Amino acid sequence: MNNPEQTKDWDIKLTVGYASDRGLKRQLNEDSLIASEPIFAVADGMGGHEAGEVASGICVRTLAESSIIGEHAPSFSASDLEDLLQTADERIRAETGGRAGTTLSGVVFVEESGMPYWLFFNVGDSRTYRLSQGRFGQISVDHSEVQELVDRGHITQEQAAGHPRRHVITRALGTGDDSEADYWLMPVEVGDRILICSDGLSTEVSDDGIYTVLSSVSDPQQAADALVQETLRSGARDNVTVVVVDAHWVDGDADLHTTAPRDPEAERS
């Protein structure tokens, strides 16, 4: 953990907005979220008959119990996060007997080598995107059957969007044989905007549509609300949950992310 008397060469403020809706077809909202600095995440439960809601709820409550909640950029590694997710996985299995599970995607705002970093993580097909310095793209990689087909070159990304098995995931917490998360550590850039969402957003609104909202609505809460409204206008066949996190230097620059054009060559790295 950080020494509270230590002075930093940087001073970053985070602002956050979030929204969730059960959608137009589902009776229950099985999504859960956490937006408590330094942890921001979305969990999309599955299992039916309220079991999915139980799984996603256990997952975010486990994250909320972490000792780093309330800290600003703590020293926190992928190994520390892996321990938390393993605890969540075990709790879900114990509570539901392995009959329910949840995806999980998100980010932890951490300090690494004296500088601010994003520690991204993902299990399943919920997603995390980043808009930074004019570059917009998906950080997480879907753990799904169709993503494996894309990776093997059997179908295109465009074909994947309408594939009949696009909702079949290959990893989850609390159920199945594979609950391993992926992790990415990336330095924070001035004006970063992070979007975390359940697949209720990404299956209804295209990446271009998501980018349009993120790049034009400066307030993170208004951006989160606008993304949910876009999903509802598109049919909202699933629950939808979004978290928008902005990072900017305390002396300003909060709106830089809304002025730069999208870079079509944006890559995860």
C-alpha cells in the first residue's frame, strides 16, 4: 500500500458515471457493478431464476471488500487482483453449487514504479474500452466461441456480430472449468476515458456508435445515461450496464478526450 506521507510527481482526479437497465425483454437485471475508487467493474450474471443476479452480486461485493477501496492509486498488482477474483469464484461456486456464473470486466487505478497506471482485467464477454489521445478501441478480449472463430480466421469481426452463438462464452467466474482472467497494465494518459460495459451494450450499439457518445458527451454520468438510452432505442434485448471513468490532471485537461478525432488505426497496445 502507499505511504500516506509520500509525495507524488503527479496528481490525477477520477470522475465516474454509471447506469444500468434491465432492458426491454428481460424480467430481471442480472448485471451488477462497482464504481468505488480505485476499482471499477461490471459483472454480467448468468444462470436464470435469479441465480445470475446472485453470482454477479457476490462478485462485486467481493471486490468491494478489498482493503484498497477508498485509496487513490494504491500499489496493487495483477497477482493481488487474481487473489480477489479467485475468492469471488470460490464464493459463487459455494453459494450456487456451480449452477450460476458471471462475466467480469473492469479496471483498477494503481501506482506502478511511482506513476499512475490502469490495471485492466477481464473474464467472459463483458468489455472494457479506452478513449485516449484520439485512439478508441477495445482493451479486453472476449472469451467467447465467436471470438475464437475470429482469431482463427474462420469468420470476420463483422460476421461475429450476428453469429447465432455470439453469446456462448468460454470463461466465467463461478461455473465451468475456466475462470482465468486476462490482465493488461497500461500507463494513464492525460484525458483518458474508460468505458466498462456488459454485452447488453456491445451487442446493440456498434463501436462507432459507442465512440460517438463517448467523444461528444463530456460529463461521464451523462455519457453513461446516453449509452443506455442508445441501447434502449436499439431494442435492448438484454440487461445493459455501463461505467464511464475519466482521468485528468487536477490542474485541468478534463475535456481533451472529447476534442481529438478517432484514430482508425487504434490498437489495444
